[in-house]
Amino acid sequence: MSSAKVQSEASVMERGDVVSPLTVSGLSAAYQKKPVLRGVTFTVTEGELIGVIGPNGAGKSTMMKAALGLIPRLGGEVLVYGKPYKQQRKLVGYVPQRESVDWDFPTNALDVVMMGRYGHLGLFGRPGAKERAIAMECLAKVGMADFAARQISQLSGGQQQRVFLARALAQDASLYFMDEPFAGVDAATEKAIITLLQELKQQGKTVIVVHHDLATVEEYFDSVLLLNVELVAYGPTKDVFTQELLQHTYGGRLAFLERNSLAKTDNKKG
Amino acid sequence: MNTLWTLLQDPNMQWILISCTLLGLSSGIIGCFSYLRKQSLMGDTLAHAALPGICIAFMLTGTKSILYFLIGAGIAGVAATFGIGWITRHSRVKHDAAMGIVLSSFFGLGIVLLTIVQHGGYGNQAGLDKFLFGQAASMVGSDVLTLSIVSLLLVSVCYLLFKQFKLVSFDPGFAKGLGYPVAILEQLLMFLMVVAVVVGIQAVGVILVASLIITPAVSSRYWTDRLGVMVVVSGIFGALSGATGAIVSSTGASLPTGPLTVLAATLLFVVSLLIGTKRGLLVRRLAQQRMKRRLGYGFEEQAATASVDDRINKEAAL
């Protein structure tokens, strides 16, 4: 584990209050002058699984990318364990959307996972036996050890997603951003991913997940962040994942949701 | 064979051979990254944009030196990339169309400048028009030295920054997340491509140089699924093409080196396409047949196809 993390934990103990893994204040971003994210502010609690929910175009991916500095911010501040993100990169792991890369690239599964170690290597450092061992271990954790030597284009969508997760595990981070890890995967992979997320949580890691399937939100996440360009609500799932707030987030587009997943919510409350 | 041996003992021929081999090697290596970053056509744009740059460099300095040409071509290449970027940002014109506009207008300007140079009062202009198709036969000892330095530089940068180049080509978003200076690395790759193009122009010419960047890279992909191997194979293919071009041109009936080099690279591509061990047509066909046999459809091809189709339909229906 990185020394920065140890340091931040030490300072937590000294001061007696809790330093959040992620504090976002006033985060704004725009594509071509059209704001897609406006003044988003929230503070996450350590060791939680957090679902980011909102309609298409609500800026969910944009929020992650802006927080990670992948796209320019219009304004706002992002603190990771109390310090600017740039100083804390090694504490942050990232799983991009699966479609964001060309899977025909000449490389195999093990090699992709080893990329997760690149941040720990120097400028001219090359991955060696140690990186290979870590990468194999991470592949095993996502049930992909048998596919290590497989060319990545010959993996199924779910397997590709698991390789991306293994790469994030290899980063050995404390705070993870995952952009739609459940998109287009089969039931077995979804189960494998959620088991893994729960393991990460048990290790005290914090995971922020862009999620689309409202039916599984209550089952998967401790906290929910509702987003539609602006932050609609953020808090524990039971307080935030309510019909009223979802209606507010999705606008008129929620008609069918009321009948389906939200019926459950109301029943529980009733 | 004897004539070939005599030829190879001629120091002039040796220079040409070494130059063309180094050139092919450098373009083959850097070409892999541009191909994988889907920027193959960028090489063509940079090459065509280089022509006015080279002409202006000559008009300003009055000398034919690779260094000045490199600067001129580099500036013109940057101007061309900015032009493409500007057009795509400020209009609804797509990237490929913008590339076409910029490429042809720079080339047009280059031809105009070339004509001015040839008819104007510039001394020592002889051979500048050779940049259109290249003239490897004019390579001398000092060119070999420059080319060796350039190739060495290119190969070492690609070796040392291999993991960065790999990650930037595969997943620039993740690279950025790790804190890699992605914009700088991309500019560096672009710069290396400009270097490969400018030195390549000497031998192959503005019009054909892009093929040395694209063809060896595409060919090598048929033989391997590993980037490291692909880069090496592509370099070897490029070097082989360059050497073949130089040798055939010196033995044949005074055929031009550049076009011969390109044809050699194309021949390698056809061979790779057919018998490449990873994705060649032959390998794919064999794999398909093996699969059919395993499924028990080996003998009646027609029936086999039909029942496979049936299966697929059923699966789709499910």
C-alpha cells in the first residue's frame, strides 16, 4: 500500500475527524460550451459502494472524467484523502467504459492487467516478474486466470469487462471509479463483479460506480448519487433512492419505472 | 549473383543500401503506433504537407540539407495538423474530409513553390523536384550518417518509452488517469512520424512515403498478437522493402528505387495477408475447417452450413 494512504490515515487519527476518500466541490464541466455538469458537490464516506444514477446525458461519465482530470474542468476542486488529486494518483483506480478502447489491439489479457502496474513503474521501468505475478493474481480474482494468454479480441464482452476490473485491481488503489462495469455483461459476470466489489468494500476501499439498472440499486449500493447535470441528491440508498427524488432526476421519463422497480421501494416503506 | 556481389562492393551502392534499409526500419517501427492509433492517413497528410515546408526551407537557406528540410517539413506538418483540427472544430466537416482538404491544398502549394524555385534565381536547385518521387541514387556518405543518427534516435525513443507508447495507443484515458502526459506523448509520436516521413521522402518521395509507414505495420499485424513482436516484425519488413528496392533498382534497367521499395512492401503485405500465422487467410480457413470438423459437419459442406445457420437462428431466437 502506498505511503500517502498511510500518511492520510495517520493524520486522521491525530485530528480525530475523518478524511473522506473523495471530496468534490463545485465541479463543473462542458463540452463545446454546453454545460454538462454544473456545480456538483459531495463528500463520500470511506468503505462504501456508491452508485451514480441518472438519465442519459446527465453527466455521469463526465463527472468521473472531470474528477479524474481526463477532461478539462470549468471549475471546482477534487480532493482525494484530503489532498489534490494530482498528488494522490496512486490511490485512485479507474475502470473506463469497455467501448472506450479498440479490443483488436495486439495484446493479451495478462498484458492489459499489467498496465495497471505502469503507474508504479518509473519512466523507463519495464514490467517484470513481480508485475506479472501481481497481474496473474488479479486475473485469478476475477476468474480469468485461464485466459491470461488469450488475445483480447477473442474474449467475450463480459470477459473483457473482467480484464478491465483486474487491471484496476492491479493498480492497488484505495478509491475506485468504475464507468458502467455492468453494461452488457451476462448474469454470471454481473455476479462475479458485485462479489468483487463487496470484497473491495470489506478491505475498506471505496468504489464509485456509474450504474444504469435501477432494479439492482438497492441491492448493490450503500449510497446513491442522483445526477442530472446538477446534483439532485446524495446520501444513503434508503434515504435517496425514493420515487420522489428519482422523479426529480429523470423528469417525465420515469413513467415505467414507477410500475416496476419502485413498487418495491414503496412496499418496503409502506 | 556475381553481378549482385560486385554491386554490393561498390561504396556508392553500399550507402544507398544502408540508407534505404535504415529508412524502412524507422518508418516500419513508428508506423505501428500510427496504425494502431488509427492515424495511418496522417502519414500521408504529413508527407504532402512536407513539400511546401521543404521548398520554403530551401528558398530561405539556399541549401539542400536534411536538417533544414526537417525543420521546414516539421513546421508545415504542425500547421497541417492544426489546420485539420481547426476545420473539424469550427465546421461540421468530418476528420477524413478535413484531412483531404488540407493534404491537397498543402500539396498544391508545394507544387507551386517547387515551380517557383525551379524557374526562379535559386542556384543549386537541381534535384529538388526529385522530392516528388525520391531519388535514393543521390544518397551520399553524409546522408547515411544523418539517417543513421535519425534511425538510432527513433528506435531508442520507441524502445525506452515503449510502455508509454503502448498504453497511449491502447487506452489514452487510462494513461491519463495514471498521470502520463498523454498530450506530450501523442505530440512526440507525431514528431517521430514527421521525422520518419522527412527522411523517407529522400528515398521514396512525397507521394509514396506514406506507404512505408502504413504497409509494413499492417503486414506485421498478420503475424502476431503482441505489440512488441509487431513493432520488430514491422521494422524488419520495412528494412527488407528498402533493401529490396535499392538492390533491384541497381540491377534492373535503371528502375526508380522509391516505387520499387513500395512494391516490395506491398508484396510482403500480400504474402502476409495470405499466409500470416495469426490472421492470414490460410490460417483462418484452416481454423474454420477444423471447427467444422469438430462440430461434425466436415463432409457435406452445404448441409453443414445450413445446419450451422439453423443453430445460429435458434440461438438468436432464444
